[in-house]
Amino acid sequence: MPAMILAAGRGERMRPLTDHSPKPLLVAGGKRLIEWQIERLHAAGIREIVINHAWLGAQIPAALGQGERYGVALQYSPENPALETAGGIAKAFSLIAHDYLLVTNGDIYCDYPYAQLIQRLPALEHSRLLAWLVLVDNPPHHPRGDFGLNEAQITLPEREQAHPTNPTYTFSGIGLYHRKLFDSLAIDTPAPLAPLLHMAIKTNQLGGEYYQGVWHDIGTPARLAALDAQLTGQPDITLPN
């Protein structure tokens, strides 16, 4: 099964670092953020990876090449303009022959075992589900979360209730998608992912899991610096909000 790393964002919150570099190429612990993801996907047995890019996008293939040093084959999906998340995934599906695509963000740091997601593929193939998402605890900068979770069924949060009975979780940016989820989208047309996910929830076609391991959204220079300090062994460093 192929994978996709989303790497086309402008990285506004990471400025000024992203004024001259795409965010996934920023370095923490001696490696570019996107390299941590490539290596973990390789460890899970994935050998074919699509990477989309837009802002300063030519720097990404220039830095990573065709993937030989990582033991994978990298294919690039340039976007001009950036297609947003769903638009980028839809274009990636036009480049591959598989019905399923494992997608992860290029600007997160996590130890999620991607092999665990791949192992869910046979069950997904025999279900009505169009996607499977990995949810994590809400970070301090996103306390309200994105979704609820009822066993393995993703739900919309109970925000309209004064006293919600079920917890909410944050979408990690890691998911397994069937190409049918993107059938309504025209190739090379910008489109957000949230409306497609909400539609799948309403038809009970969105599954998911809760992951309690290491996951960080590296969205600001302070978070990048703190991650670098953690990975290089500096003591008493906590990732900021």
C-alpha cells in the first residue's frame, strides 16, 4: 500500500522560519521533520510515498531526491495553487493505482506504528467505511478537539450541549482513505477535508482509533525548538502550547 505525506502548507504560524523553507524541511533532532515520517513509514513496510508540495515546493525534491537513501520511492505531486488537504489527496489518488492511501502530515512528530494502520486494511476492505482516522488527546492549543469516538465509530462532538457526556479528541493528521471518499472532487481543485469527513460521519462511514503515544503538532518556532531540545537530550524541556 502506498502512503502520502502532506507537505504543501504555507506554515504561517511557523514564520519567519518558513519564509525561506517549507515547514516539513525544518530540522529537529538532526533530521528534517519530513524525514522522521519517511523513516517511520519505511519501518512499517511502505516503499511507495507521494509527497505534495506548493510553497517553496521545489526545495522538497531537491532535498529528498527520489528516496533511495531512505529505501523508498518518492513521487512528487506539485500544486499551484495549493489544493488544501482533500484536493491534495484527490490529486495523489490520480497518480496511483491503489484504492487505499495512508496519509500523514509532514509537520508532525509522532511514534505512531504505521504498521498497525496497515493491518486494518483487510477489515476496511470488507466494510462500508471510507476512511479510518487516528485520534489523539487534545493539545493545549486545541482544547475543544475535532471529533468524538464511540468505540470504533467517529462522531461529531457534542458542542451544542451545555454539559457534553463524551470526550472529544484531536485528529492527528494520520488516516487511511479509500479513493471513493474523494469521488466528488475535481482534480486540481482546492478542497478542504473536513466537509468530506463530516459527510462520512453522517452516513456511518468513518471509523477511527484513539492513540495515546507520542504525538506533537510542530506548528510554531517555539514547539520546533522544544522538540529539537527533547530529541537532542537536553533535560527538562516541555513542548509549549
